[in-house]
Amino acid sequence: MGTPRNGMTKESFILSVDVGTTSIKCHVYDKRANIRGSSSTEVRPLYPKAGHVELDPDALWKGLISVVKGAVQDAGVQMRQMKALGISTQRATFTTWDRRTGVPFHNFITWQDQRAADLVRSWNKSCTMKAIHGVMKILYFLTRQKRLLSASLIIFSTQHVTFRLVWALRHYKQVAQAVAEGNCCFGTVDTWLLFKLTKGLTHATDYSNASATGIFDSYQMCWSEFLCSLVSLPLSIFPKVENTDHEFGFTDPSIFGVSIPIMSVMADQQAAMFGECCFNAGDVKITMGTGTFMDINTGSKPHTSLAGLYPVVGWKTGSELVYLAEGNAADTGTAIRWAQELDLFSDVEDTSTMAYSVSDSDGVCFVPSFSGLQAPLNDPKACASFMGLKLSTTKCHLVRAILESIAFRNKQLYDTMLRETNIPITKIRVDGGVSSNDFIMQLTADLFGRKVARCRHREMSCLGAAFVAGLAVGYWKTREELKKLQSADNVFCPKGLFGDSASSQYTLILQSWEGALRRSMNWYKKP
């Protein structure tokens, strides 16, 4: 049994891993949702060609093993005290591998990758898509079935797996050969890790991850046969889709010394939503990390969007099915890191002070579009840019313009969400590394004209996956219990920006910034 440590042998914990875009983190949670032990390691993206963004599958696997062992060691407890494992992962990042050997055919192709941009563009403009839109509109007019309306509005995006997977099938001969032989497995990060943790026994994902691929029919709750047939994707390669709180199997004892039940697999944004306890329709969660992801709980029905908000499954636990409508801006933390590499500042914590040190941005506008512009503009060819530079422009003006642009994108997504979903907003909670910036948080609250709460837990994806796993094994009994464990670090109240003389100032700044957005659009032309 081993030596008891401080009489704590009977105490049990929930283990949760979050595999993000820039890091892999693992936390050991106790009954009060306090972090008892932590470990993290960096994720290093690979850039083999312009516009290509990849991850090494072996590096992810080794990173996962390292942080799990490190977190348990940091907690000063033993692996056998882990009651369940929850896994949260970045979404729409995928690889394919040999079903028999488990060896990947290529690196993970990430959600930021632009290799399929031209393919996406040509499909969105194609006669086939126009014909589908037309037929679906007629069918919707006749039947009033919302999923037909959704199909009549579908626009492909590089952030969805669909055309990056089409690209992989066309460019990697091994993949096409394995498909023909029936030996090809497709999977997002969660599926690959499950396969590895169970030594090939589990080829599965959950509804939240599947719904974020763009290949899953969130209305029928299955992989879309229509879409796969349309773009020639073989259904045989896809994993089984399970409930978010499903028992996905046990970690092979050779990995951690004991078998730990894997009780939740969850996409990171949906996990953050659960971690923020946004359980009711109208609850809004904003995660500001590498990108910004804004989600609203739409209840038991998927939202059909005209502006590019994406209907995803939040979670399916037991018989409960919750949908979210989501908008995102791809370059939030990315823009801040880029500015740091240019030596605009040395410490990220200085940025808020720098922004407040000047009264405005001196007319400078920044467009945070290193990966194109997402909803509601949906332009993968847009470029990042500074506009309005003057001889009087200082580093502080540039930093303020960058931070303002992040809040402006928040405002753009929030207005789109209000207009489209027509659901009364009940609460707004914010998490992610960039949420620690008080300037962005305060400006966001001012622009929304609403209270915005920042949670004391910065890493909500990890906590959300832990909550789902913990509920599944009875570690926590009810969601009300979870809400009591949750507390806000800070609540930012609007300072009446739009009720005083500053109103016209920010109205004009927003108009200038929107002009800069338009000038940055469709910048990268096909050679």
C-alpha cells in the first residue's frame, strides 16, 4: 500500500489535463476545487511552410505523461489516490494514424493552419455551394426545419477540420492507402490521447469535440454523411462519439503504475464554460487566451447563424444536451506575444500600465488578424496591420491600440451574439491568460455596458473537465455544489463610458477601427 503521508491516504483527488495551443497543464483538484498540485510544459508549434502550423504527436504524448506525473508529485500524493481523470483539449487540431500500430501518418494539423484557405475559398464560391444553399432554402421554406436553414447558410472555414482533412487525404499517400485498406484512424487531440492512454483500446471522442470539427451534424448528433459524401471524406476513419461524462476506459497500468478511469473528455472552450458554471441559457463565457472565444448557452437547441456564429454542443451528460453559440477572434494572446517579441514591452504585466499612461492611442488602430478575421466578418485573407501611425506615436500608443483592438473584437462578437440569438444575457464570466489585463477587462465592461466577472481560477478548461469527471464518479454530487466552489476574482463594472463625454470619443475610435478592419480585408490575393 505504501507509506501513509500525513494521514491522507484515504483522501482522493480528481486529475485533470488541459492540452492547449501553447502549453499542456495538469492539476490535481481536491473536494473544494483547490489545486493541490500542478505541472506544465510548453507546446512548441512547428511551421514547416508559410501558413502551415503543426504539432509533433510524440511531443504531445510525452508532454502529457510528464505533466500528469509532475502534478501528482507536486501534490505530494500518490497516483492511486486519483479517483478519475478528465481531459480538456484544443479543438479542431487533428492527425491520422495506423489503426494497427498507432503510428501517426503526419503531424497534427492545428486549428490555426491556413493550408486549406484557397480550397475553402473556392468551395464557398462554388456553384455546388450555391446550389446547396438554394435547395436548402426552398426545403426550409416548405418544412421550417431549422437544420435545413442551417445547411442553407453553411460557410466553410479554415478553422474547421473539414478541408484540412481533405488536404491531408490528397497530399499524404500513406493516409489514402490506409483508408483503402481500412487501417486509418482520424482523431482530434483528445482521440489520439485516448488511443495512446488505453493502448489502442479506445478510438472515441465526445460530442463537444466532435461538434467543433465542422464535420459533425449538431442537429442529427452524428457525423454528417451528407458533408462527407460532398467532399469525399470516408466515414470509416471517424471515432465513435460518446457522452462528455462517458467512461472512456482506463489508463494502461504500464503508463502511470495504476489504472485511472478516464471519466471526461471535453473540448477546451466547452470545458471552460462548464468550469465557469455557465449552466443556464443566456450565460456567457469569454475565454481570452491565444484566441478569444465567446460562447453563449442557448439551452437545448442549436442556434442557426447568419453571421458566422457556430453552433457547438456544449456537453452531453446523461440525458441532458446543452448547445452553445460561439464566435471567436483567432489572435488575442498571439498579438500580445508578437508585440513583446518586437520589444514594445518587456513584461506582459506592464501593458495595462502602459495603456493607461496615455489618454488615447494617438489615432493609431491595430487590426489583430494574423490568422484572418473570423465572425462576423469571416475573411481568411485579411492581414494584421497598424494604421494611423504618426511621428508622435510612442510605444505606449502602440500597446494601447493593441489592447483596445482586443476589447473592440469582444464588442463586435458580443453585439453579434445579442443581435442573433435574441437570448437575454444572464451573466458574463471571463477567463484565460489575457483576462488578467485590467485595461482590456475594464474597456470590455465599458463597451458592453454590463458587469463582467473574472474568475479566480485562470485555467477554466482544466477545472471544467475536472468538474465533469468528478460528477461522473460522485466526487461532487450536484452542480449547485460546484457553484458554491466558484468565486470571482474581480468584477469589472461599466464606468458609464457611453453616458458621458467619453461616449463620442470611443464611438469615433470604434468607427476608425472598423475602417481599418475594412482596409485590412482581402489583403492576401491568390498569386
